[in-house]
Amino acid sequence: MIELFRRVLVPHDFSVRANGALEVAVALAEEHRGRVRVLHALSPSAVAHEVVWASRAKIRAGLREGLEREVAELLGKRAARVECEVVIAEPIRAIVAAARKADSIVMATLGRTGLAHWLLGSVAEKIVRLSPVPVLTVRAKHGAKRRARRRRTR
């Protein structure tokens, strides 16, 4: 049987939603004696104006340090199962490329609908379509609470 959660990739954008997906990924990896790779992909266009002040290597090192700190604070001892990586590349391409060394991807989704989804698109949706491995999308908890509140007020 193929083990889907032995090598889990978690795209991370330093958001609360990404932290939720990371917790799910670590729990799944623990159950299957697996490991988690957290990837933060910084778009080259976002780095362009920063290069004047610091080298790409310094930018990556600073972001990786911040990502490792966030993972350690969130997971505590369970962070030992996690490897952090920061790349400067278009996020969708970087995630799909990293997925080739993973068994699955666990990632957060914004859950946008309507015009916002149509105009902005969805990284998660594109990853689901392009990924060479299965993708588990994790919806933000606070979005579910907000929808429940709306239903109660109607």
C-alpha cells in the first residue's frame, strides 16, 4: 500500500491558515511515522525591491529563521519531524516542483467564492490541478465559525 503521509509537503505563507494545515500534516505524519517539509516560496517580484538592501541569501536565511521559529512555537517537541525550506521562486511552480519529492501535500485554502475567487484565483486550486501527488486542502476554522454565525442571524 502506498503511504500518503510518509513525506508530506506543507506550503506555508506565515498565515494562521497555514499553521492549521501544518498541524494537520504533522498529526498525519506522526500516525504514519512520516516527516513534514514546510516550504515557503517567495515570488521573485516580491524580492526585487528588497535586493537593494540585502542579498537573496540573506533574505532566504531571515525567512527560514522566522519559519523555523514559528514552527517550533506552534509544534513544540513535534517540530523535530519538520524540515523548513525557503525558496525564491513563483509559489505554484515551487510547490509543484517540491511535490515531486513528496507523497502528498497538505495545504490551507482561503475558501474564497464568487468574484474574489474569480479575480484572485486560488493557489490551492491550481496546486490540486497541477500536483503530481494527492493534495489535502484544509479550510480555515474561523471561516466555518463566521458562516455558522451568519446562518444563526438569518
